[in-house]
Amino acid sequence: MQYRLGVDVGGTFTDLLLIDQSTGTTVRDKVPSTPADPSIAVVNGLERICSKANISATEIAHLMHGTTVATNAILEGKGARVGLIVTEGFKQILQVARSFVPGGLAGWIIWPKPEPLAKLEDTIEAKERIDARGNVIRELDVVKLREDLEILKANNVEAVTISLINSFSNDTHEQKIAEIVSEVFPEIPISLSSKILPEIKEYERTLTTVANSYVRPTASRYLNRLDSELKSRTGELLFHILRSDGGLMGVDVASQAPVSMLMSGPAGGVSGAVWIASQAGYKNLLTLDMGGTSTDVALVQNGVASIGRETSVGDLTIRSSSVDVRTVGAGGGSIAHVPELTKALRVGPQSAGAVPGPASYGHGGTQPTVTDANVVLGYLPTSLLGGEMQLDREAAFKAVGTVADALGVDVYSAAAGIVNIVNENMFGALRLVSVQQGYDPRDYALIGFGGAGPLHANALGSLMSSWPVIIPPSPGVLCAYGDATTTLRAESSRTFIRQFSDTSAEEVVKQLQDLLLEAKTELTKEGVTEDEMEERFELDLRYHGQGFEVTTQVSIGELKTEGLKAAGDRFDREHERLFTFALDSQHEIVNLRAVVTAKDSIVSAPTINQGDGDPSQAISGESEIRYAGEIYIAKIYNRQLLESGDTIEGPAILVEMDSTTLIIPGHFGKIDNFGNVLIRPNTQREA
């Protein structure tokens, strides 16, 4: 068995990428998604891609899967009814929440407060108390607990969360309650806050654990069913799920802690971008994943994506490690409109979606979208998906014409305005992950992918001054690339609140080594050996008196040789980068964390044939385009026929099965050994 398969489930299509581990050659495919049961599309895709590659399903050794099952359960409000058990006095913890209201002045007047995932009537209080140091102040009242559990039983809860105050320091009472709950509810899943998020801040810990319970029945049913279906066709297949932080986890772990895969989809794209760009020698990246409805952007520093400690899905923000992705409502299906009141052109966040889709798709859509504007400007050929989809240019002109009439301009100016505005929206998102985090975008390459990303990436590179702009092979299925090339990851954390003066490097090292053992145990269960593991340690630090922390990496070696000063100095530098200043105040540890990953995948990107620099063999036609008010004739290239070293002069359009790339005037693209298109301005052309 020498093949590995990456599968990414999207709203419209399920993308698949099959990699031959011995040669690096790939086979890609797309099948329609099946929203009612996404596992059907995965199985259909497995059978289809095996047929396409002329192999047996039993030859696939490893399947990696990015899924939005948990995400959709929250967005659609279709999770389980959750029973919540808290310490007496904290019954309204989810209702009180944090005193933060999004929006500007008087935002609280118009902000609809989200409904908690666990209802107040499904919340009971346990008579118990443990202090912040883990000392038992009040023993658990078991008799009263059993009486109150009958309330949850009568309410027909489908999952139970146990989140007691200070359980991060001592989980004895949570474990005891779990034993009792399993007796009363033998069939339903139980989530403990001391397992899901053993850290201080009771609201965030409770919210995160409730979110886990909310999606757990749906996610575990899906994963276990899919695991069974896959193994019935492939034998003893290794099956792993993509985590929000870009790593992989086993089915058992994912079923118990599905809150860790809420950002599985966007993480796959970033992982794929890191993999393909690193093969080509680029470690510092800005990623641009533009789909039909939204665009996800992220920053990658030295080959590692920025990892945040919060994950946001809809109105829900939980404490769970995830790739620091920012999303903006700008996609190929984003609808352009001119409000009657302001007469100012707006684009998005509303989207035409897959049905009816842009007007040019010919599925009954009439509203003008970004895709229609690209058709009008000549950036999109009339045939997509390898000839499977024909675009209706007349419908695109008619739709964009409504915007032109409202603005009192010609249809080409209206289309250019739509494209410019959607580019500015994405520009703002890219600034959020770069400039506003203290990073200079001129030090980063921009990698564009997704169905629509390559069409806009060159313009975004120009706005950001981020060069080169990298368009990877098969950009429309890069998320599946990420699924197929990432590695297993596990982390373990705990709260350890100490000022530097109240602890020692030796004590911190001991705590970190205990956490390391926990994380390694998880990977060992997945068949990863000790010599295949790589470890990393993090401290959440703050100045004494601050109300927030900054995650700071540190090594055991540094702590042993330099003491806690090594972590303190690094924290000071990061604090100054983020906020322009550092303080002389005492440093304070809040949380400790150990992260263990399996060593990087041995899969290498396939190389392409060496060419002579002349791309004429790939020319398939011409298109009249409009850019910056001027008319140009752009050559159209079949990307599959381009060779390494070929140089494409802009303006040019590169077409392939899953995406279209635009090189704008004044720029050129060079094909590297891996088939990436590296776009730069003519001013950076080598002499």
C-alpha cells in the first residue's frame, strides 16, 4: 500500500488528491458534495479516484480528511441538546458571559446576543468547591446531584458537559460527577472541562466544553460511520482528521473532542500552501484562499502558520488552538449592489452561492457577482472545469449592466469597480494578519488558491507589495493537498499561575515534561514512534496585573541554561512588536503547553518537464481584456502544457481544470520546477 489520499469536503464540491508516496505523482478529482450526509461524497470520491488512477482501494494506506461537519452543526444550529453541570452559584455562567459587545458606539442597542448552546433550564448546580490551588473546600454532595440529574433526564438532553470552578487545578470532582452521570445516562457522551480545556477562565472553559458537547453526537456519528465505510472498502486503512491548528488526529480523539476541528477546512488550505511553497523554497507567506462565498487569509512565518488560541465560528468564539485565519465576505459569488440611499457601489457579503450562482453560470441567477464582472472584463474564458461548464457572457453583461445603470457608467467601468472593491476587501483582511500584527507584507510572498484566488492574487500582490505571487498547481484543490501532506499533532496544557519570583526554571521544566508525556501518549496510540516525534513548548505570559497573555515559545534547553529569563526576554520582544512597548513589571506565567507533532511528511511535490523558456506550446487562444481603463489582448495558456522555466508575459490567462489565473499587464510569470507560477512585476525582472 503506497498511496495516501487527501479529501476536503466543501459546500459544493468534495475535493480529492491521491499521492503516490513512492513517486510523488498525483491524481486529482472533484465530486459533488452530499450535504445531507457528507460521508457519501467521500466514499463516492474514493471509488471514482481509484478508478481514475487505475488502482484498488486496498492500495490506499492513509486517508486524511478535512471536514466541516462540526462547523456546520454550529452555524446551522443543529447540534445536540446539552445538559450543563456547574458549581453552585455559577448557573448563569453562559448567560453572563463576558462584558464585550462587538461594534462601535451604542453597538449593544442593535447587537442580538447569541443564545447559549446550553439552555438555563438544562443547567444544574453541583454543591462542591475547590480553590484555585486545587484544595477541596467543600466535598461533593452526591445525593443532591443524583436528584438534580433527574431534571436533565426529564429534559431529554443528548450530551452532558461538566464544568466546575477551578477544575483546571483539581479534576477530582469532575471525574466523580462523570461516573455518576454515566450511570444515569449510559448512552450519551460526557465532556469534562478539565479534559477539553484545563485552563483558568471559567467562562471560556465552560463555553468551549459546551461547544464540544453540542457538536459531539453529530461529529462522532459521522466519523465512526465513515471510518466503518472506508475500512469495509480498503481494509486496515489509517484514517485521520484535520485539526483546526493544521495537524492531524485520530478518529477516537476527534470523536471525543470535535471542538478541535471547527476550523478544519481553512486549516487544510493553509497546510497545503505551506507544503507546496516550502518545496519551492518559500517559508514566509501570506495565504489567500478565495472561494465562492468568502476569502480566508493567514500569515506563515518561517514555514509555520500563525496559531491563535481562539476559534470563531459564527457568533461563537471559543478557546481552542487554530490557524489564525481571518475571513472576509468576498468571493466569486459575492453580490454587487448599489444602495438607493447612498448610490455607492457595495460588494458582498451576500453571496449568490452555488444555487442559483452567478448569472454567467446559467442556473437562473440574475444578480451581478464578482464572477460576472470577471467575465465582462474578459478575465474568465467561456469554458470552465475542463470544458464541463460553459459560461453565459450575455447573462453576465446583463447582470453587471444593472450596476452600470445605477451608477451612470458603462458596463466595463462597473465591472472594474466591482473587482476593485472586492480586491480592497481582501486587502483589508491581509493587512489584519500582517501590518496590524507588526509584520511587513513586503517580506512575504503571497500564495493564491481556491477556485477564485488565482484570478485576483496578482492584483493583491500589487496592493501588498508581496512578491512573488505564487499560484500552485491545482489551486482549486489545495485544501486536499494540505490534508494529504500534513502530520499528526497533539497538545497538552494546564494553568500554572506563578510570578517568576515565585517559581523556578526547574519547577517549570518538570511541569512541561509532565505535559509532554501526556501529548506523546496520544500520538503513541496512533502508531507514532518516539523517534518520529518533534516537540515544542509554550508559555502564556503576561506582566503582573495584565488581563491578557501572549503565547511565547521556549525550549527545555533554554530554561535549563538561561532560566526563566530566556522566556521573559522573548516575551518582552514580542510584546514590543505587538504593542510598541515593553514594561519593567514582573513577568507572570498563566498557562503551560506542550505540543508534539509527527515529523514532516516524506511526500515530495512532483516536478515537471524542463522547458526552453518559450511557453508558445501552451497557447490555446486570445482574449480581449480591460484593465485600468485600457484594452489589451491577453494570450490564453493551457497550464498543463507549460514547462519549467517558461516565462509568460502579462497580460495572460492560464486555464486549468479547477481554476483560472490572471497575470495583469506590467507583470510576468515564471514556471518553477514544481509547476508553480511565480508572478512578479516587470521592474523585478532579472537583467
